[in-house]
Amino acid sequence: MAGVEAASDLLDFSGKTVVVTGAAAGIGMAVAEAFSARGALVALADRDPKVIETAAALGERHLAYVVDVTDEPAVEKMAESVTRAFGRIDILVNNAGIGPLAPAERYPTAEWDRTLDINLKGAFLVARAFAPGMLARGFGRIVNMASQAAIIGIEGHVAYCASKAGIVGMTKCMALEWGPRGVTVNAVSPTVVETELGLSGWAGEKGERARAAIPTRRFAKPGEIAASILYLASDAAAMINGANLVIDGGYTIT
């Protein structure tokens, strides 16, 4: 069809620069691999030193940063370093997160604070650090990792649900402020994803019950989440701003 690019061209990120947090393993690693495979230069950030090995496996063009996203000076230093190395940042994927579980009436204050700090404050600090460069250039794509827990309650997930609901609210506000200046901001909200961390919390009978409650009768795969993020970061999604893309096999419609 005239005027419509081939799908392969729309997902070609050659010459683009990307930052992915929480990239040492799981979804973050899948996202970094997907962008790298499509030509992007990727900076992988994680508090786990394993991120260095993960980046090295992608090739020498890519960078690794061992950083705690709740450490404001460290985040600012990383943003300066990545921007200096790559010249600019086109795409940011805020993926770092944790999910300690406990009943709400006994949820430890320290775990509440840690969850909100990493999942919500950390995403804010990283977005705030990279946004000025994007805004100055009039172009950028930011994708924040939320969760189906942002829009439904899940037993034992009081802090996690609160943090991910906060991500959706933050995403909408950033999209409203930055969209007119060329930077789109969106969120993705997966169901349980088949990563080591995801499956550890949904093993055995609990996992079987959870799968049975999903209309597609399975959990999501890391590559499926990565594909959705690539789409939101692509030119094909240039008109999508402030959205929360739910990837849950239909669980939240039941």
C-alpha cells in the first residue's frame, strides 16, 4: 500500500540509541536483545553486576552500567555518561522493579518504602535524567514498565500494586507535558511473565490456578513484552502517547 512502510522497516532501529534499566536478566534483557538485534545501540543498566556480562554478550558496541535507580546522583551520572558515549538518547525503557509480597495488614514498612523507591521513584529519576536531552532535540520515546497490578488488586501485592498504579499515573502526566515537545511516554502492563523471577512467585498449584484464570490459559513470554515495547518505541506508534498497553491474555476483562 502506498505510503505505508514495511513492518520490517518500522521496527528497524539502526542508528537509534536506547537505555534499558533492570537489564541484567528477564524482561529487561529480552528488551535489550530485541533492540540490539534490530540495529540499536543499547546501554544496559542494573544494580546487579551481571549486567556487564549481559551487555558483553550483545557485542562491544553496547554499554553496561551498574547503578541503583534510587540513587539520584548515580542516575544523573549515568545519564551524563551514556549521553556522552552515544551522543544522544532516543529511547528509554524503565524496567527496573521488585515485588516483595506480604498481607497488607502485616506488610513491613521497610519493604513498602523499598518497593515504591525502586519501582516508582526510580522510574521517575531515570526519566527525569534523560528527558531534558530528548526535549531539547524534540524527539524521544519513553516506555515505563507497569503491570496488570496497576489496574486490579492482587493478594499480597499491596506495595507492588500501589507502585505500578503510580507508574500509570506518572506516565499520563509525563505524556501530557512532554508530548507537545516531541517525546511520547507510554506504559506496558503485563500479566505474569515467564522469567525466573516471575515463575518463582507463581510456581506449582498457585501458578496453575493463575494460568487457568487467563483466557489464553498461559503466562506471557519475555519476547512478547519486548515486542510490544519495540512497537511503542517505533515510528509506527508515533501517535500513541499516554497509553497503558495491557498484555495479560484477557485476564483483566474477566
